[in-house]
Amino acid sequence: MWRIDPKKRTRVIDKFGRTVASVEAEVDPSLIATAPDMFKLLEKLENSESISDELREEIQLVLRRARGDFGLAVFSNRFPSQRAIGNQDWLKFMDRLLKPPFETE
């Protein structure tokens, strides 16, 4: 369980008080603090029959990214408006990873 440190609101700590993450003052650390809970929920939903195939694909994409699986990045076009900005950042990141070292921008 992670939570925002009551002594320093820019720090996220675990149940033992150890620092998990720190953020800049203008960033809200609540997303980091809730990440483990959101991850568990997405894992449960991933195999749920009550969701559409399209939503399942989106959940699987998010879980792969959370697990650090940077294999072949395949993006669904089913929810372009929801992920347009995030996809562009992700594609730029992947493009930089896949460029041979001798190529420069």
C-alpha cells in the first residue's frame, strides 16, 4: 500500500515509511500513490467477460506498459481520441529506441 507522505506532500511512501517516489512540487503525487491499486484492478478486469474486446485490448496495453514490456508496440485505433496525445509521446519514445545509434535528428 502506497500513500502520500503527510510530512512531505511531494513524496510517496510505502507502508513502512520508505520513499517509493518523489515528484516536483507542481505535480500531484496521488496518481503514483494509487498505482498499485489501479494495477490490481486492471489485472482483474483483463480477464473479465463483462467488458468488450476493445476495452480488454486497451487494458492489456496499459498492463504491458506497467510491467515494462517494451516489445513490439502495437496500437489499437479503436480509441484514437482517448489516446491521441499519449500515443504520440509513446511513438516518439519508441522511435528513439528503435533508431540505430548512428542516426541523429
